[in-house]
Amino acid sequence: MSDPHRQKVIEDFKRQKAQFDALHAKKAIARKMLRQQEAHDSILSFAQAIMPDPAQPDDPYASLYQVREHHRHLLDLMEKVASGEHLRVIISMPPQTGKSQIVTRTLLSYLAGKFPWLHLMMGTYSQDFADDKGSEIRETLSSDTFRGIFPKCELKVGSRSRSRLETTSGGSLRFVGRGGAATGR
């Protein structure tokens, strides 16, 4: 191959590679935006999105959250709670089956994102457990993933309490243990 011809082939290859890379980047952005919209519209997708797989950071669909059949039933029930179809529910499930993950971290974070002006409260058996859940939800609401799904939900600057989170839209999340004060604010 002559040098000018070889140079032209190399330039063509570089141009085609740049076009391919640009298309690949657009596809990645489109997949991320689609995942964010799905997570905005569905508690199940949201539960998966807020637990991304760190081993696959470029795949918005890679999740550490493993959905089992009983999770699907509970997530469907929480979807009805979020839509207002069910105003009261009682959940009776064995320990270590995902209740706290779904009902506290997932549902409360989802509701705070969709309706950042709401005042939400979680009551539980101990203040330590309530504070732990408050910290987990603060971590979720502060994550880049959450902010991509619900960009209008932001925590107030300077709000450091583990038992009370406040949004810039006037909403709040309270975490109260047995014997704690649930009124007065």
C-alpha cells in the first residue's frame, strides 16, 4: 500500500471509530435516561436502580437487588400505597425477608422523590433502628442515582439529624422509635 493510500485508510478508520464511539455514548445515555424514567414510574424499578452493581457501573440495569416472588407481591402492594389505592396495610412476614428494605428504604425514598412536599413518618420498635433507617434513607436521597431519578427532591443543606430529614420543597421524613415523640413538630 502506498503511503497516501495507507494514510487515507487510517483516517477513514479513525473517523468511523469516532462515529461508532459517539453512537455508543448516545446509546449509553439513552439507556440511563430510560432506566431513570422506569425507576421514576415503578417502585420495582426504583428498588433495583437504588442498588446498582458496583462491578458494572456503566450498566444502569445491573443491580444487586435480587427480586424474589414475595418481594414482587410486597412491591405491588407498596405501588398501591404510593398511588393512594390503599391507605392502610398490615404486613406480616417472617424476619429477614426484605420488609425493612422495601417498606422503609424503598417506599419512603420513592415517596419523598415523587412527592417531596409530603411529611412522612416511620415508627418502629427502637430509636436506634429508626436512626439507622434514617441514615440509610439520607444516603439514598443523597446518591447520584436518586438525584438522576428525582432531580426535584433535595435535602435541606445543614440537615444532619438521623431522625429527621427535610426537603427543600417543605417536606420531611421522621424516624421515631417506640416511646419517642411523634408529635410537636
